[in-house]
Amino acid sequence: MTASESPVLQIVKAHRRGEKVGLYSVCCSHPTVLRAALKVAAQYGTPLLVEATSNQVDQFGGYTGMKPAEFRDYVHRLAQEQGFPSERLVLGGDHLGPNAWQSQDAATAMAHAEVLIDAYASAGFHKIHLDCSMRCADDAPVLSDETVAERAVRLAAIAEQSAARAGLPPPVYVIGTEVPVPGGEASLEQALAVTAPQAAARTLEVHRRAFAGAGLHDAWQRVIAMVVQPGVDFDQSNVQHYNAAAAAELSAFVAGQPGLVFEAHSTDYQRESGLHDMVRDHYAILKVGPAATFALREGLMALCLIEEALLGKESASRLMDVLDEAMLAKPKHWQKHYQGSPQEQRLMRRYGLSDRCRYYWGEPEVAAAVSRLFANLAGRSIPLPLLSQYLPQQFLAVLQGDLAAEPQALVEHKIGQLLGQYARACSANSAVIC
């Protein structure tokens, strides 16, 4: 792949020519989600952009235990198993900056971030979100745009050198600081208002000057998107939907910036019609993550109910109980996000839209319970009435002969239904499915 052949650049250019196309980004490391995403991309003929966040994957392994090169090999192996063309698979790095080291002084945190960006770029991550918006321990209470841009440019310079040294196409970049809280808000009262066009213009200009000052003229031509807040977000129980009228001035601003689109984070749980509207309004890169693992959890929970109906509780995997026990034993991934009484916290651990349980599927006891669930259902004929009760959409697909009534296929299909909304929103000839 050369820079000119980059699927990301091709789609951004096509969008700016007036074509009704966009790019959806699946921010997830779970193999079942990624298999579903590969199938959806194959079905709709789209590229597949898979992104790792800086807390998922870093030079120390992140919470997945994978370094960037290991994550790259893992995703490519899944794609190869599915027969998905490698030229349509793109890897991206999300929130790359000092995020994981905010408790340290800026010099130390940025030194870690420089190693991080080198590892990502050297491993072939093509789409890089430069995010230096978070303050470090010795920073002022509010970072200036100039400081954010200067740090982002330091990382871009390293990414350029690392990709060139590895013989890889130069990366494309996303800039911007108005980023929703990764994984959703604790409360929608904290949600950001729609970014003001003046703020977007200042961010763009400050970064342009910083790139120019560092001699990164070619790299600046590959800044394809800005992260802004188009007024979409979610918390544990509620969704803030896209309002085209409220975001109209921001959309008009980017329409006047050649070669640039907006990247929208936290688009999980948006209506499909809203996703189409966002792509139309130049929010042409749509990020989805927790909604995909939320669908995974729903699918696994439905299988647990089918399992109990068939085998009884005594012989069942107890997957959902095992999952909650793991979350209680290691609360760091959910505790600060779920407020309220113990009962309210219990409900959020299992059902919250931010889906903090996604951090626990790799825990050995949870993985073992998933394996037991699948083993208990393997080779069994799942009665159609149970499918209708607990997986009604999959029941219809089984009736039509489009889906095998097998546990893995059923869960992947459920996730694929969610991701299909994004594929249709980003495809030129796809209509909204209500």
C-alpha cells in the first residue's frame, strides 16, 4: 500500500468530491467482535478500520497484554482466517499521547508517549489520532492550544520517521482536542456542547502553524480529520442523539476546509438515520466500540438463558455470575464510572451502556466460563422457541436459512446487526434500515 492507495485517503477524497461515503472505525480487541466486523465489511464491500486505544495496546502490553506489533499480527491473523483482503484492512491508533501517564510529570509522560507512537507507526498502524489534550501532573490546570499542538507535532515527527524506517507508507493523522470521555460519560450532564466553529478553526490553525514550524509540510497534507463534539454522547442509561440543526454551523465550517473531514467519537447507540445524517454532514469517520461489546454481552447472556433452560442451573456455566465476581474482585475498570447504591452499581455492571464489563472478558475465570457455555451448547439443537424468546432477530435469520443455530454464529450475527448500521451509513448506495 502506498500513501495514494490508502483506503482511508481514498474515502476522504471521495467524500470531499461529494460522494455519500464515510469510514467506520471499530475500536475493539475482542475476537468475536472483530470476526463479526470482518464479515460485515465483506458483506458491504467496505474497508475495515480497526483501532486500538492507547490503554488497550501500548509498549508495555496495555490491558489486552498486546504490544502494537502483536495486535497487528492478531488482527491480520483473524482477517486471514476469514479470507478478508489485507488491502482493505487498516489499523489505527486512538488517543495516542500521554493519556496513560497523566499522573507523571509532562517530560516523563511525553517520553513514554514518544515510545508509544514509535511502536504504533513501526508496526504499520496507518491512521494515527494525535491526542495530547490531557494534562500531566506538573501542567497548568488548562493546557493551551499551543501546548497541545506542540506535543502532537513531536509525536507526528516520530511517526513519520518510524514509518519511513520500517519501509511503510506515511501515516494519515487525526487531530483535535474536544474528545468525549472514552467509553461514554458517567452522566450526560458532563457531555460537551457542540464544538463552536471558532474553536475548531483555532485548533486547525494552531496545529497548522506547529506542523509548519517543525518542517512537517508533507505530514500536514495527510491530516485528514479533526475530532470535534457534534453533540452525540451516552452515559450508563441514556443517549444524546445527533441533532443536525444544532451542528449545522460546525458542518459548514469543515465544508470550507479542503481535504478535511470530522471524526466523531462516542457514536455508539445512535439511530441509524442519525449515522447517515452525520456522514452527510461531514462527520465522515464514525467511531464505535462499547456498543459492539454491549451486543456481545447481550448475545452471551441470551445464550446463558438458553443454556439454563436446556440444562438447568446446576449444570450451567454461570457465566454472568462469574463475570460479576471478576468485576467485584478487580473494580478498577468500573468503580469510578458507576455511582449509586450497591444495587444500582450491580445493574450498571451488567447492563450499563458504557459496558465496562468489556475489560473483563480476558480474565481467566471469565474466559473459562465462556468456553464452558459454548461447550455446553455445542452439538445441541437449540429449540426454535428458545431462539425466538431470547434471540428473536437471530431466530428470524435461522428461519430464513441465512444463519446456523450455533452459539458462535448467533453471537456474531447479533454484533453484525449493530455494525451493519455503520457500514450502511458509510456506503454510497445503502439505504437506512429502520
